[in-house]
Amino acid sequence: MELAVKLVGDYSSRDKSIRLCSYILKVLAGTGNTKFGAKIAKIASEISACRTVLRLFDDIPMLAYTLSYGLGKTVSCFF
């Protein structure tokens, strides 16, 4: 269980795990039966789309962090 938490515990490790799964599935899709390969290729593309959505959700926490950090003591923020 601890290994699973380490693999998906933060953004960087989650992205690496999803990328690895996607690449493994793409390799498997290129070998063997064509029907099986087509199904595996579809799963690989869905996992790649998952990575894209994961990267999009990273923008909101970074914006919140930037706004909470502020501009320093001498410059006032307008919001």
C-alpha cells in the first residue's frame, strides 16, 4: 500500500505513473493480434487524455498559490 501511495502521492509521481502506463500500453498495442492491439491502443489514448486533464487541473492551485504569495511588502495588491 505504501508503494501505491508513493506512486500517486504527488503530482510529479502521478504524472510519471500515468505516462509509464500509457507507453507500456502503446508498446503492447503494436505487438500481436490486431483486434487486441486496437483495444489496447484505445486504452492508451484514453490514458494520455487523462494526463492532459491532470495537467489542466494543476493551473488552479498554482494561481491560488501565486495570489496568496502576493507582491511583497512595498507593493499593494489591487484585489
